Amino acid sequence: MSDNKKQKKLIYKPESISGFPEWLPEVRRAEQAWFDHIRQVFESYGFCNIETPSVETLDAINAKGGDGGADVDKEVYVLERLHKEEGDKEARLALHFDQTIPLARYTAQHFNDLVFPFKRYQMQRVWRGERPQSGRFREFYQCDIDVINVDQLPLHFDAEMPAIIWEILSSLPGIENENIQIRISNRKVLIGYLESLNIPTPPNGEYTTKLSDKQKTSIVREIDKLEKIGRDAVFHNVDRIGLGFKFGVTFIKPFIDMCEQKFTTGDDIEEAFTNNADIDTSNQMLKEGIEELSFVMDQLSHLPEGAVVADLSIVRGLDYYTGTVYETVFTEDPSYGSICSGGRYDDLASNYINKKLPGVGISIGFSRLFERIRTKGQLPDLGKSPADILMVMPSEEIRKIASETARTLRNRGYNVELAHGGKLKRQLAYAEKKGIAYVWFPPFEDGLDHEVKNMNTGEQKTASPNEWSKDD
Amino acid sequence: MSDNKKQKKLIYKPESISGFPEWLPEVRRAEQAWFDHIRQVFESYGFCNIETPSVETLDAINAKGGDGGADVDKEVYVLERLHKEEGDKEARLALHFDQTIPLARYTAQHFNDLVFPFKRYQMQRVWRGERPQSGRFREFYQCDIDVINVDQLPLHFDAEMPAIIWEILSSLPGIENENIQIRISNRKVLIGYLESLNIPTPPNGEYTTKLSDKQKTSIVREIDKLEKIGRDAVFHNVDRIGLGFKFGVTFIKPFIDMCEQKFTTGDDIEEAFTNNADIDTSNQMLKEGIEELSFVMDQLSHLPEGAVVADLSIVRGLDYYTGTVYETVFTEDPSYGSICSGGRYDDLASNYINKKLPGVGISIGFSRLFERIRTKGQLPDLGKSPADILMVMPSEEIRKIASETARTLRNRGYNVELAHGGKLKRQLAYAEKKGIAYVWFPPFEDGLDHEVKNMNTGEQKTASPNEWSKDD
């Protein structure tokens, strides 16, 4: 048996690669249904699709920008041609780790061919070179929408984003039982508030000093962690930054008090600031932030209660957002983290083009969301096959009529799989295993009728290929 | 203007990366329509979808198999984590260059969870690390279908493949004016014929010697080039291999004569062999090849004339096909090469699993096909936007009713983009530029009607959001 031995030696175990998920056909069917649904909603708001290459130059990837900012340690995958020859000069290429850097490059590159406001959606894989031990996805899907305009972008787009996301998240098949909430803030509120502060100046302690940019950044970073670490830890950390414990209690507490309220209307927000004697709302940026956030909330009043709240603790790390910011959480499990985030930025593509391109965008962390619903066993059971009907093949003699019948039904919009023959019992078992709802029996001999069996009810009836309907 | 100067220094030109195509929204819309169409046809035959990760281990990629075989210099892209740390042990990963190697690994890995015959389609990007100067795609889409079974796979699946491909290629939007032909052969015919030969044995020249495997391989390689180089060059090359010019004329000519005929029915094929006194059809493999090819052609008799022909010159290089083989060409431009190829193989996953898994599959070279129709300017004009309707925003006062009307129409299945305001004239110009067919005017004040303008005809009519239809 030397042949067999030789063959055995070659066999090695096929294995998944950590962080690169793949699904069985039945799971992929649910995933496709999700993509179809998301696409349909995006398009219903007039967003066009683009795809960009999987790679950008390493220079472009390393340029400032992109989501996650300094808070995420962005591990990048670089490509190397296995058969690269000595002297082949080419730019180093890297797989994109988000869809924002590619969008910036794309918008600048095709600027003259795009119609602004440019509303695009993008649903592609992105890659992060995480350590295999981390358990994180290294390849996953994101579904992004962004609106980019030249010079200025009306604020109502900031309200359109969460409306679209809510429509999607409240109707993805399998997600119905999750309580999901979109949380919105505006970075101008916190930054404006910090700008408004006059802190004690040594040695006499008069309240005349402004916070430095570095101090503001540090405080923003602490507020960003509020939900995770709690207010006492925030005070403690602010103390450690060198601002003193008293500073936290005097200046940060009033803002944290506001953070712990959730507002649902513009009036609520404005009232809360007006009534808060500890906050001076005369700062221009703070005022703008409150106005913008109120406007956005008022535009979302048609959504069900609790779908969207204004939450001033939302900061989105230190990245490049300049106004509205979004996060989305499972309200019963906020520690799962945001499944859909984004915000407004002043200038998308300043690396590339001497035009001001403000934008607002939001990104669904598709794979993380899907993974949660999948592991909870809540995905809809769509069967293993897209076939509506299995056309059985009782004998070779009637292959022709079976094939013709299948074609007729396909032309009428049904998905029809032609069985490959063999014992009838096994053909029926095959339909059952694949979750195909109907089995069609072409006439076994001249003069007989077609018959269709409903696999769910077991009922079997005569049928005509030109007239039969699922609803019969 | 030091600020401006500083900014200018940062700006660099956004550029395409050679071999990594991307499209403007209007082209992408056509591309999406193609994918949707291909998916719909694949599913109408009961094929389920899978996706595999973009990467496999380099070991798996380098294992025997995959399409293209030794004829294509497969350049592979290897991934490197930019921030890989000393001591991080992990398998080397490479981007897949086809969808067959991933399918083999997938089928073996999930063997116990799949229902056989396993009919799957896969439409993903693949990567080939071509030199940037080559002008070839380095990232492109392939659309594959394969049927895999355990132990043996009925032959009628070999006929289903071209029927599906024909249905797709004859109805992709924009491809209508191309003359496309699927060419089918069976490798057993040529291999069987070569096996049947008795060639002269030195020194006495008796016709008793069989061709060696190496000689057969060389001849197969020459026949594969027949259409490109012509029969005289084939004879010349066979001479150079050391078989002599006379060998070519005596033994290769009869087969080339057959190659230059195109057969459309099983009877034609069988008749041609029977009537060819120079070919001995008693060889078992040759017989099988003729029978199989005839069966496949007979199953395709419902297709229009010229859609599918049997062409014995089709060999598909030296790769792993063992029976039926397919190629697809533009009949007016065969030098463009095959846009859709495949065949039958004995054993998909022998590297991984101790089971015999025969299969048959075919792959649409999506990007090459799309690129041809695109560069010929034949893609359908689907506009730059999926929106059916632009909802104009004549003033901020009626934003609420405009938004509500948009929601009503979306719920009725229309894609509605909400204009962002500004001068009405500019909003209309925007609809025109984006190719949005209808512009909706919500009532400018209480008591007025909604109105809709058809941008193609210029006609403007009153309408109700709950009743309006495109066909009105």
C-alpha cells in the first residue's frame, strides 16, 4: 500500500486562522440578508455605493486621520510580493484598516467627477494586524455612510445619520430582541465648557487662568472613560494630572452631572444648561455645541422613545471629530462597547487637496454586531440553500421534462435546484437536510400531472409549472 | 501666510495604485447590477453562497492545485504585520489568488457540516502579485460555482455549468452586443487518443511503442496553443520535442483536423470519430471522453445555436482537470482570452482529507469581463445615485413635512434623497447631475398639493405621497 502511505503523508489538517472568520452556508445566508437589508436602507436615503481597493500605499495609511485615533493601536498588514525581484521599485502597500482613509483619498482623487454633497456608502472588509492571541477579528466587515460637501455641510445631515442607523438596527433579522440605543453628543459642548473655565492662578489663587490645550486633552480623555471607571476615578485621575482634587469637584463635577442625565429633546438640553448655575453658557463654542445638539435631537423626534438620547459623556476618544459624535450600545450590555460610531469632521482630505471638505459619517461594526447575534443563537433560520424548490429526478427518462419544468419555474422567479437522480427517498431527504421548502415531482409518465409536496406541512398536490404559486 | 504654506507642504497627490482598480459611483452601480444578476442566476439553480477569508496560510496556498496550474506564474502576496514583535510565532499568511484552494480547504474543514452534493457560489476578490508594470489586475473579482460530491459526481452537473454561464452571459446589462461562445471539451478525448497511439520503435521502426507521460504532456501543451500558433507551428514544435516532423503529420494531424471542426450535438461528435479512419476509437479513455462530451452537448440542446460548441482544442493548460473542460471567448476577439473557464476534477481536497471529492466548477473572470464592456463604453447608464426621487426643501419651515413625505415614500419602496436646502434651482440641478428621475415638491404652504416633476419629460403633476407611482 505504498500509494496510500504516500497520500497519507500529504494530508494535513485544514484549520481556521485565528481572527479570520468564515461561515457555514446557513450562517452566510443570514449574513447576506443583513447586507441586503443594510444596502437597501442606505440606498433608500439616496446613498451611492463605492468600493476602494483593499490596499492603500503605506504612506496614505500612516497619514493623520482614520477612525479610532490614538486610542486604538492600529496594527497594519503590509503586503509583500513573494516573487519580488531585485530592483522592482514600487510603493509599499498595506491593507486598509478602516474605510475613512480610503474615502479621503478617493474623494480628493476623483474630486472633479463627484457631485457634492457626496453621499456614499461602503461595505467592505477591513484588516487589523492584531496579535493572533488577542481573540479579536483581524479581518471584518464595516458598513459606512458619509456625506461630504465642499466648504460647509448643513447640520441636518448630522440628524440623518442616526435616523438611518436606527432604521437598520431596529429591523435586522434576529436583532429584534436586543435593546439598542444610539447616544449622541457634540464635542463642542465639552471643549467649549473647558474653554469657558477660569481656574485658580498661583500664587494668589485668583480665577483667571485658562486651561492649556494639553490639560484640555487630558480631561477629555478622562471624561471619555466616565462610563467605564465612574466619577470618583475621574476626579482621582484629574488630580493626578496635576489639576488637583478640588479642581475636579469644582469644575468637572458640574459637567459630569450633566453627563449622567440623558436628554431626549432639544428643549431638555437647553433647559438643563440654563438651570445649571455652575455652568457659564456664554462661551461661544459651548453655545454652538448646545444649539447643534438640540437641533439634531429635535430632528429625531419621530423615532421611538429611547432609540436616541443625547449623552454628553460621548467623546469618541481623541480622534478627529469636531462636532456631533455618535456611539451605539446594547443598553443591557454597554460593556460590549459601541457597535456603531461616528461623527462630524471639519476637513476630510486636507492631506490631499487644498479644499475644505467637511463631512459627517457613521460606521456599523458589522462583524462584531453579527457575531453577537450569531453567538446568542438569534440569527433567523434561512436554511442551507436559496432553493425554493427541489425538482426530483425519478428516472433518467424524464430528465428532459424535469429540466424544462425547472427552467419554466426559474423564469417565473423561483429558485429551483435540479436533483441529480438516485433513489427518490434520498432526494427527499436531501431537500429536508437543505431546508428546501417544496419538492416538485414531474410526471413519471405521459398523461400524469405534476405534483408538489410542501415539506413543512407534508401536503402533496397537483400543480402546473406555469401557474403554481407558493401561496397555493 | 505661514499657515497656508505649512498646509501646502503636507499635500500630496492622491494616486491610483497600478493594478488595483476602483470606480466612480456610476460605474460601481453597473458593477453592482452585474453582481446582483450573477447572484440571482446562481441562486436560481440552488447554489448557496460562501465567503472565505482573504487569506490562507502560505502552506495551503503553495500546496498543489488551484486554477491556472503551471501555465500561470502565480505571484502571491504575503502579509506582514507592521508591528510584529520579536517572538510572535504565527503561520505566514498569503492573500488567495483564486477561490479553488480556499474551497478545497473549506470543504475539508467543514466536511461534516455540509450537505453533499455541495453546490456553492463564491464572488470575492482575489489577488495576484503581478509586477506593477505588467498592466494586469493585481486585485480583481472572480465569480465561481462548483459542485462537489463524495466518491462520484453525476455527469449532468457538467452540463449544468455552461447552461448557467450562458444564462448569465447572455443577459448581463451592456453585454448584449457581444458574441460570446462557450467551448467545451473533455480531456479524456485527447489523453485517450495519445494513449491509443503506437509510434515507431527504433531501430526497425515498427509501430509498437507507447508515448511516455512526458511526451504526452508536451503534446498536450502544444495542442493547447493550437488556436494561437496554428497547426504548422504545432508540427514544428512536436518535431523539436524529438518526435520528428513525420510524427506530427501522421499522428497529430488527424486530431487537429478534429479540433478545427466545432460540434454542436453528441451525434456530430460520435459520427466524426466513427468516420475518421485515422483515429482508433477502441481506447477506453478516448471512448469515455467521446461519450461524456456527447452527453454534455446533448443536455445543452435547448441553448441558442452557437452558444455552446464542442471544441477539442480546449485543454486548459496542464492544470488538474480530468474530464470536461470549459473556456469562453468573444467570438470576434478570441485573442482576448477566456473570460470564463473551468472543468471537472477527480479529487478536490486530497491534501486535507482522506475522502474522494470529485467536482466540477467554472469561474467567471468578472473584472476582465466588466473591464472590456466598460472600456468599450457599453455599460448601461444607471445614473450616479440609487435615488428614485429627490425631495426638495424649499424652505426650513417645511423641513418637517418634507422629511415625513420622504419617509412615507421610502416605506412604499422608493429611494428618496432629501435635499439639503439652498436655492431651488440648485436643488433641481443637483437632481439632474445625479441622474435622479423625479423631483418631489412638498406643499410650500398649507392647503397646497404635493407636486412631482418627471426630470426626463419635464412634466410636473400633483401627487399624493400615499398613492403616487412611477408609472403615473
